[in-house]
Amino acid sequence: MRIALIAHDSRKELMAQFCTAYVRILSQNELIATGVTGKIVHDACGLQIRCLYPGGRGGAEQIASMVACGEVDMLLFFRDPVSAKPGEPNDAMLLRLCDMHMVPLATNIATAEVLIHGLERGDLAWIELMKSNR
């Protein structure tokens, strides 16, 4: 499964902690991240991550394009709904694309844990079936 990681600046450390806690599960999947988030996660737990551009410099758009092309199976997007800065990833665009392309999306640690546990149990096997029927 290809999992994309994005985190607003105030949530990057939380993303690193989350990935450290679930390193065993995440290591069995292909990870993609916006540049700074990917570097922070890699430095924290050693996961192999394909780092794109930083979120504010086009990385979020790269991930959005991958979602639209069916190249992302899950998105973990730790957003800061209160103090997101201009230039941080465009939430609405990513949410809309995930809805359009049936990509499971977590916007906070609570929903991310539900998705990760579901992934571990095999609850998301429908994603692979859907991909094979395209």
C-alpha cells in the first residue's frame, strides 16, 4: 500500500511520534511525504520515505496529483485547523481529491490510528481489489 504523509508545521513532531509508534506497520508499506515532514519522520524512526518537495513549495500538489492518478492508497494529513499558515498545504483540495478517488484520509492522530489498525487487520484489502479492477 502506498501511504502519503503530510503535516502542517505545528504537527510535524506529532507525525514523527505517530510514525515511531507504528514503525512496524508503516515499514511494510511504501511511504511518500512532503519534503520536511518526510525528513523529520525519517530522522525520528528511520523509515524509508520518498520525499517530495516541501508542502509549501509544491509537495502537497505533487501528492494531490498522485491521489488524482490513483498512485496514493491512504493519506495521513495532520492538519492544524486553528493556526495553519499561508503556504501550507491546501486542505480543501486534498480532502476533495481523497473523497473523489476513495482514498482513506486521516486529518488527525485519532483517525490515523483507526486507519493504521484497520490496515494491520486487513480491513483495507478492498483498496487492492479496487485497484486490480481498474
